[in-house]
Amino acid sequence: MNAAPTHATWKELAGRENEGLEIYLLWNKSADRLKVAVADARLDEKFEFDVANADGLAAFYHPFAYAADRGLGFSCAIRNSLDLQPQN
């Protein structure tokens, strides 16, 4: 559970792991906040983002789509998407 923050106020609502990729849906009761945390052990990178309560489960199942809307992701993926491609 490397992606999940260690701060005690966050409660894990859902989590999944596959081939070094960890994704968690976390809730902070006192702040009434929901966030998704993603870590890739192969790249040794992680990111997290807040999400509206109504979108929590969708963001958990599709974190990269939600992260892309916020300009987040793993650095190599962002670098590749920002590289200018020659136009023919």
C-alpha cells in the first residue's frame, strides 16, 4: 500500500494492485474530501488528485483519464504526450 498516504485521517474505501501499479480511493471524513492515489513501483512514481464525491468510483476505475484532465500523470507519460510530433 505505497500509494496510500500515511496520514491517519484518510480512510481507504477501495484499492487494487496489478503488476506494480497500485490505485486507491481515499476519503477524509473531517474534510469531506475524496481522492485517488496512484503509484507505479516499476517507475517509482506516484500522483494523487481530489475528486468530486459523485465521481469517486469512476475516477478509481479510470484514474489516468481523470488525471489527464488535471494535467497529472507519471513524468514519462506526460513527457511523451507533450512531445511535439512532426507534421507531414
